[in-house]
Amino acid sequence: MSRWRTKYSYYLQSIWRLLHDFDSKVLIIRIFTGSADAGVTTVRVRHADVRFRVRNAMDVWSVKETFLDRFYERYGFVIRPGWTVFDIGGGIGEFGLFAARAEPGTQVYAFEPFPESFALMWENMRLNDVTNAQLHEMALGAESGTSTLDLSSGDPVRFQTQAAADLATTQHLEVTLVSLGDALNLTGVDEVDLLKLDCEGAEYDILFNSDRSVLERIHRIVMEFHDDVTDYSHTDLVRFLNDAGYEVETFPNPVHASIGYLRAIHEQ
């Protein structure tokens, strides 16, 4: 099937799922047509019986991808009882909430640097009575310290951490930055059963600057990779993870050629 046919088939299926699986068809239509009142509103995913406080159509779309498309299972792994899950790029909490509710004994550690998104993630966990998630208002990167979050896209799901020199003419925000190794130490986690990353290109800095001893503590990885943000591409990720002892698979995004999904497993 051509990419054009794949793209529009995916969009048609998505429209049906949005109207069928969210509680209020009228509200969903208003959000996606821009006629809903500005600000935060609540949507409910019917079959999963979860509610989310959302700002806009992209927030709803992210919830759809996680709970209805189940991208992180399709292109990653089914969460098992007792797993420890790290969620890097937690957004409004859609994957963190999905993981926290997946199986008994699951423990989630979610990281999100943008204050507005972090506040919604906190609220969404509370709204759904999640008590097995630990939330951290910070980004992950090459090393611990501070970084700048590029806000110029105007869309929180596309905000990126970048060098200050790259942000002279853009809107930006200083955020706390922590390396993957220091994040493990901060949370007191010895081993991670599943590391999920959706961090708009920061995946390269996070992984490429992690010591082998840190990666050996990560059993599985699932991520959305971005080929158009840095000088690296997913082929560099595959090579790096293979060298670190992981078995790796990649999958195309149904719409965007520069985005895809990667799963990697490093059984001990």
C-alpha cells in the first residue's frame, strides 16, 4: 500500500475511533474543529474508563494513540505484572496512566519538563485514582544540570530541549535536566523493565551519553524516534543499541516519513 493510501486510511480509522470510543462526539468534533472553548476540558475514553484533562486536539490525539491505537504495545511490549516503567516525555500522563493501570504491581516513574503539561499529568493521575506513579518535573538529556526548552512551535507535544545558543530568537524556558543514570539514582531504581521515550529528538542525547553499565539496567525500550531534529537518525540508534547488546526492530509512522517507532530488548 502506498504511503498516501496508508496515511488517509489511518486518518479515516482515527476519525471513527475518536467518535466511537470517546464519550462525547459533540465535544470531540468541537475540539478538532477549533470551536470548543479555549482552555482545559475533560474527555473520557469509554472502553478504558479513563478521563483526561486536555488542552487541545493534539492532547486528545496522544490519548487516542496510546489507549485506542495502543502504539506502545503494537510497536513495543505488553506490560507485565510487577514491571518498573520509566516514561520519558510524560506529556499529560497518557502513557504513564496506561502503564500504571496495565497490571498489578506496576510502578511508573514519569518525567515531563513543561510545567503546564506536568500539572495536567499530575491532575490526570489524581482524576483516575492512580497511586503507583511517581512524577518528576524535569527533562532527560546527556548530563544533569539545566537546559532550555524551545517553546516556539506553540504546541507542547513538540517542545524540544536545545542548546541555549540555538534559542536566541525563540521563546524558551529553562528546565531541570537529568541524565538517565542520575534518573535511576534519583528514583532508587535498580533495573527498568520498560523505558519509553517520546522526547522530540532528545532520545539521541539520552541514550548515546548513557554508560554501558546504565544501559545494562534497562531491559526493554520503546520509543517514537525523530529523524529530522538532530544530525542523527534512527539508523544510528539501531547501530548503537545493537552494539550495546539489544535486539532492535523499527516501524514506520503511518503518516510522517521522518518519525517512526523502535523497540529493543536486552534480556539478562
